[in-house]
Amino acid sequence: MVETDFLVIGGGPAGLSAALEASRRGVKTLVVDEGIEAGGQLLKQTHKFFGHEGFYASVRGFEIAKEILNSLGDNVDILTMTTVTGVYEDVITAYDRNADKMIEIKPRFTLIATGASERFIQFENNDLPGVYGAGAVQTLMNQYGVLPGERVLMIGSGNIGLIVSYQLLQAGAEVKAIVEIANKVGGYEVHANKIKRFGVPIILRHTIKKVVGDQRVEGAIIVEVDDEFNEIPGSEKELAVDTVCIATGLTPSIEIAAMAGVELQYIPELGGYVPYRDENMRTNISNLFIAGDVSGIEEATTAMIEGSIAGLVVASECKKLDLTEEIASMKKELSEFRSGPFSEKVRSGLKKFSIDYPTYSYRDSVQRQEPPKGKLVPVIECNQAIPCNPCQTSCPTGAITVSGNINSLPEIDYNKCVGCGVCVMKCPGLAIFMIQENAENNTDVVVIPWEFALPEKGEAVIALDKDGEPVCEGEIFKVVKSSNKTHLVYLKVPTGHGRSVRNFARLQREDNRYVCRCEEITEADIEKAIEQGFTDFEELRRYLRLGMGPCGGRTCRLNALSILARKTGKKISELGHGVFRPPAMPIKFESLLKGEKSHGE
Amino acid sequence: MGNDYRVVIIGGGIVGCAIAYHLTKLGEKSVAVFEKNYLSSGATGRCGGGIRQQWSSLNNVLLAMRSVKHFERFSEEVGMDIEYKQGGYLVLSYTDEEAVEFEKNVKMQREAGLKVEILSPKEVERRYPYINTEGVKMATFCQSDGHANPHLAAFGYARASQKLGADIFTHTKVVGLERLCDSRWIVHTTNGSVKADVVINAAGAFSREVGKLAGVDLPTESYRHQIFVTEPLKDFFDPMAISFSGNYYMRQTKHGNFVMGQGDADEKAGINYSVTFRFEKELSRKMARIFPFLRKLRIIRHWSGHYNMSPDAQPIIGESPSVRGYYYAVGFSGHGFMLAPAVGEAIAEMILYGKAAHVDVSDLNVQRLKGGVVKEKNVV
Amino acid sequence: MHRRIFSHPILDFKRGKPVKIYFEGKEIQAYEGETVAAALVANGIDVFGESYKRNRPRGFYCAIGKCSSCVMIIDGESNVRTCITPVREGMKVARQHGRGDPKW
């Protein structure tokens, strides 16, 4: 039997935040989590969070998990690979699957922070392997480093669908399309723009009708829908995909709360049945709290704030502390976060629990200055009121302002801007670029926030617009690496294109330009090996088997040498020619034996 | 080039690279490798690539068994696919005396924990219908033996050690070693000089010369060995086939080519990179008889390398008893590739912990050669 | 097809020691710390078994131990949720066809 002050069920953003606030104030806390490591969804989030820098804005989710875990002190014990299986009259039980045994827990206070589960949708063959939830894809891809497939169809354009699509691109998969049943994108525009500029289409008013395949997904048929979401016959289209990723929403994981006797209410705005709670995150049972997605589907920052509130309330009661101010300030934080248009659903849902938020005013439209020609300055393409302000707080010269409420749109004063690019690296939505029109020699400069494999300085690329359409040719002339992994890529394009170029595609040399026919080694193979460091001709030959085929290197030797010379900037004569070995043509064993007799015969 | 290292390794073959890898993996980042030519340019890149555990001396068996453990995880651990295949070594005997020896060896090998089978000529024929067993008295077979691509193995170790912090300098020849009064070394190279606490001779065919730089007399001699390779066929030939009494070895590479060679008792000591047609004729005559499918196959490339022989055909490994801070891993006698992973590990452990932790190599230092030698017989 | 992500712009995958597991008798490569499901998918194996009523192919689905879509027979034991079961050297993994077998 484990006795503890505070049992936290679920070590995700809400649970860990609660554990942090409570344990910091002396509350003995036990966190029980099912995962191989604690952190919940944070572990799978590779994007930078919105919000303000006091609440981890511009920090990537998995790094937030690390930060919180590192700041938990001795008062916290974490049991991973352990699932709470029941809230019984006598005890709460958990199953430790590592030790294969049950644990009985008697806490004074409990927080249920069990998160959410994914909604499954119905279409033909939706049970085939290759149809996965977005959370499963994230687990596999971002925790275990394994891709579920190569060509993905994403169902749903909410923030999860958009974010996971971007992550799939980063991991090297192809996202064929995102289909969205509604007539507009569900998630943030800035998230949508991140994938649109890679040419991934978001197909509105469409849904998936059927998966094709026998043993696993081999394709998917999508169909257009009318205003009532009815399929329009004859509008079917087949996409060649091997994976269908479903991101059509979440529903609170209420099982444990329900077993514990918490009142449930059906509130569609919060994602389905939700446990009752008050402003302090307390349920109808006085020592039982909930926080995070289980209390209503929202996102990780508000889950962390809710968890913090619960943790503070538990600390104040468990340790008899006056934390009125701290609790009030967290609540204010929460109400500010929830003041924007994207929180409208949550606000109306919470009203049903009599939780009301004041209305805040924020600036939701802005006439931004024209960027001055000839000067390298940021252009801010953030046009939706979302709670986020790192552009303002990171700007060293105070050129960017998010005035009043955090949901306000940022404004920029080009007189104060020095073109340092910090805002471009910080912006969680990757919605800030820099341009310099009429830079020099009839070129414009575009600076792109880049979270993919870095291009090389001097590399020729195809410049793309915001929809991933080719605009013109460009050249990479500078790459600034950033420790937060949003790097800056400086691109030169012909004058007049600076305003439209928002991305670039690296020239993919066709990989069927053969240098060595015997061993089927292409120009790209050779270039890749040289980039890996095989710059010594002899090592390069042996690494790739260049010249080890029956032709003895006749076809490839000089070509390989000239590629090596080009890549390394050396002269062919400096590189040497490698050795030549007999026989100069392939000779059969039996032909050899027909020649002159061997010695001694 | 840094100018101060804890460990300097002379030789960028499989042995030098394996030592560099194991040192850096165990946390010693201050490591430099000097290779006078390119990586794997010596015997490593010229060898047959076999990985065998069936030896007549227990030391070699144990070292080889430990190496196989490393080869089995090489691709994952080091991050390079080295075309490793455990298709077994089929060791064919053509004399009664050798057959008796083999039975003794197998007993010893089995006691060391190796799974070895004794096969009758009939059984050999049943398993490998493409081998002509005429004259074969018996054979032994160990499934966990195999082969790999030695270039890639050396490159893999080199790259991985560089990632972990080692510096590797190719086309940089060590031309002098100077002892300082604080017992450190100055290593003079064709591209400048560096200081080092420890110098390791992993110079393969050139081990004796590199020994002399430090005043250490290593009783090794290098002998040319020739080898050739055929055009590829479909992959069907699983084992490495070898015979000491028959004097040959052959394997099929992952790419389908057959690599084969034999020893030559008339070879004189010394460095010689040329090749002889006599070798091609003799070996093709013999091999076409034993492996009839070769008759129609073409030889595409023929080259030579060197066995750095020790008096008992076993490697010489350890720290010089007379010159402290000078280590060597030399005299592999044609078997450096297959023993390198375990030897690299042992040398790294000796330097860092004073003693090899996985395989006892204390019998392999140069002192053993003072009295009479017991020669390793399983050598082609 | 190789599905393991070896280079990633944001994440650094620290894989554990390599281990071998056996899928339907065939040796496959896995890494300590990863789940059986992850190892199978990484090796291009998407079909983990067969449903009991209609014999439909089954693979992983939720990846967090909830849905039981991924159950397989591991070392003779049926109904093991492979998406939350870490690999172990020498583990024998087999497809589960329908209901698990009793074991005594």
C-alpha cells in the first residue's frame, strides 16, 4: 500500500504541471503514467509552442517535458509504465506492467489528468493496417523514430492534422493531401501555411470514403460532400497512399473520473462527456481534481495552466498555505489565453459549468507598414488572433508590439527594426519572413525559417510561393543555424519575387544518371558519398565499388574523378588516378588453363 | 591538426581504426590516427574478408569469437552496413594427418564454446553439391563464421571514431618518434609534429619499420599474398571454403563475385605489390577442379597484399616491456581483419584500464617468442 | 523499404542496444527501449494478426496500449499488446490469428 499526499494520474502537461506546483510547496506527490517515460503528448510535440515566454512559448513540446521533469524535486515520485486501473471504495489501484504487479494507492488528494483519446471515424475498410490515429503516428514517428509508411493521406485539418502533416514531412514522408470535411481549415492558419508552402493540398469539403487494399492500405478514395456533409456521388477520386492518418478530433478519457463518481455532463464543445469541475479544477468530490484534456479538449498550454491551478489548490489545502494570489494569477493567465476567437467553443462549453470569462478586447485586424525597399526587414504573416507574443518579447529593439491582450495581432515599426532575424527564429507559427527588395544586382533577398535538412551555401534551388508553386530560380547565399532548430535560410531571387517567395525546393537531380554501369552507381550516389566525407578517390572507389565491376573502371574512372574534383574544388591531377589491375579484360578460368603450361608441369 | 593527443595510432587499416573506435567509445576522445596512404590501403583493403573462429590455438579462437560478437552488431553499433554474412566456414582437409589435427582442434574449439561440426566428404557433397570433394578426407564447419567487406568495416570504424572525437589524418606518414624526458612522445609526421602519451603501432606490413622508430624490435616479416576476384553470379554460395592442406580459400561476396587466393611457399620476405600470372594459372586450375562452376566464370581483377607474419603466426599484442607507452598490434599473419574488433577493444582497454577486460591477451605479447614457438597451423 | 528515421531536423533519436527478435521465425533487428510494434513497423511488417470473426488483417492502431488491435503471440503467450511491450533479445513474436490460445 502506497500512501501519498497527492496522486496525479497521468504525467502529461496537466499532470506534470500540477505535480510541479504542489511538490514545490512540500506536497508529497506520486505521478502514475502509462508511458515508457512521463510527458504524455508533450513527448511527441516537435513544434514550438504558442503563448508567452512565461509559459514555454517558442519551446518545443518535448523540450518542455524535459524542462518540467528536470525541475521536479525530491517530493515527486514518478511511476512509469503504470496504469491506474480502478478507483475502488477502499483504494486506487494501478498496474505496473514492468514489474507485472498491482499497486494499491491511498492518496489524500487526487488529480485525474488522463488526457483524451482519438475519435475513430467510419469508412470502408477503416480497420486495415495502415489506417492509424494521428496520435499513434506521432508516437511511432517522434518517440520511436519509425515511419508508419511513405505516402500519407491526412484526414482532418485541425491543429493536430496540420502539425502531424508537417512532422511527417520533416521525418521524410510524403503527405499526399489533407482532406477536410468543412469548408474551411480547422486549425491555425499559420500551421496550415507551413505545409501549404510545401505544396501539400488541403482539400476542403471532402472526406474519405474508402480504403483500398487487401492486407494493408494500398490507396484511398476521397469524395466531395455537400453542405449537409452528404457524399456527392460521382465525385470520388483515388489517391495512391499507403497510410491514412485520422485527425478528426479527440474525446476526453473519462473512465477513471467516471469510476471515481465524478458527475459527467455531455458538452459537445468540450469534446463529449466531461467530468464536472469548478474554476479551481475541483470535481464534485472535494479531494478529487481534474485538469487538461480530460476536462475538455483544448491544447497543451491551457492544460499546463489548469494543472498548475489544481496543484496550487491542492498545496494550499494539504499544507494549509495561503496561495490566493498565485491561484488568482494562474486563473487570469487562463482567462487571457481563452479570450481569443479559437477559444470560443471552450468558453461556451465551460459556461455550462457556470464558469464565465470576462470579455477582453484585442486587435484582430492590422494595417501593417509596407516594408521599405532596399532594407532587410521582417514581414509578419500572422493574421489570426491567437494567444501568442514571442515576436514582441524577443525583439531586441522593441520594433514589434502585441498590444494589450496576448491575442492581438503583432505590428511592426520598420524604423526601429535592424533586421536581426530573431523574430523569424522565434515565431512558433513560422509566420515571419524577412525580405530585402532591390538588394543588389537586380535581386531580392528572402529569409525563410527552415526546419528541414540544411541546404548548402551556393546551392541553386527553385523558389516556391506560399502554396508551394514554383516562382523562379533562386540561390542560397547564407544559412544561419539556430540552436532552437528553426534555422534561417537566405535566398536570392530575381527582383520582384521577394514578396511572393516563401519556400524553396531543392533540386533533386534525377537519380538515374549512371556513372558506373557495372555496379549501377549514379552521380547522386557519388555526390552523397563525397558529402559523407569520402573525398579520397581511393576510399571513394572502395566505398562505392566504383570500378570493381567487370569493366575494370573503364567507364567510370574519369567521370568519378571529375565529380570529385568539382565537389572538392581540387584539380583532377591532384586527386591521382587510382590503381589499374590485371587482367585488362575478363578472362575465363578455362581459357587460362588452355594457355601455356604452369611451372612444374 | 591538434598538437597534443593522449593516444597516437600509426596505421589506418582495420586494426588502427578499430583501436581508435574502441578508445573513443570508451570515452578517450584525444586520439589521432596517422595513415601514410588512404584508409584501408594496406592489407585490410586487399584481404579476402573472411571471419573465422576455427583455429588451432586457443588464443586465436577466443579473439575470433569475441570479434564475431562485434561483427554481429557492427552495422547497428557503428552505423555502416559492412555486408556481413554468417554463412559459415567450411574447412576441408586433404590429408590424414591434418584430419587428426582437426579432430583435436574441434575438441578445443568446442570446449571454448564454439559450435563446430565435423563433416564427412559425403555430407559436404550433400550440403554443397557444387563442390567436388575428390581427395577430401573430412571437413569441419562452423556456421557462425562468415565474411564481410573489409573496406567498409575500416571506413565504418573510422567514421564512427571521428564522430566520437578522434582525428584521422590520411596521406600523413609518421617519420620519427622522439621520447621526451617526461616520457611523453613527439610524433613527427610528413605534415608536422604532435605530442602523445601513448603511441600504438598498427602499421600492418610496415610494423617492423615503425617499431624501429621507437627502438622496439618486432620479429615480424611481411610476405606478399595474391588474390583475385571473378565477375558476379547469383548469390548461392553460402560458406567461405578454405583448406590448409589444399592451400586455398574462396568466398562469394554480397555482390556475387567470387574472391579467392592461395599461399606461396616460395615468396620472399619484403614489400611487393606486383602480381604474377603464374598465380592466376595455378589457382584457377586448382579452383576450377574443386569448384567446377568456375570454369565458365571470368576473373576480373587480381591484386596483392601482405601478410605481416610473426614467428608463430599469431598476433603480437601489448605494451613494449622495454619501451613503456609504446603499444603494438602487429604480426597478424594474414588474419588481422577478422581479429581486429576484439584486438581493438583489448588494446583500448589495456591503455585505459591497464588490462584487457574481455579476452585475455597477456600471452600474446612479444615475450612468448623468447623460447620455442608453437605455430598456428590453420593458415593459408 | 527502410522506415527508420536516421536523420531528423529536430529530434535526435537515441536508440538503445541492438537486439534481435524473431517474427514468425525470421530474425529482425530491433533496439532496446522500443516496442515490439515499433520494431515490426520499422521492418516493414504492418500485419500483426488476423481478426477473429472475419479474418481481417490487423496491425497497430492506437500505439499506446488501449485498443488491442496490435495483440500478438509473444514467446508463446497470446494477446500481448505489442505497442506497449518493449523488445527483448531473442523474443519470439508470432501473428495471432483470432483469439489467443490457452496455455497451461
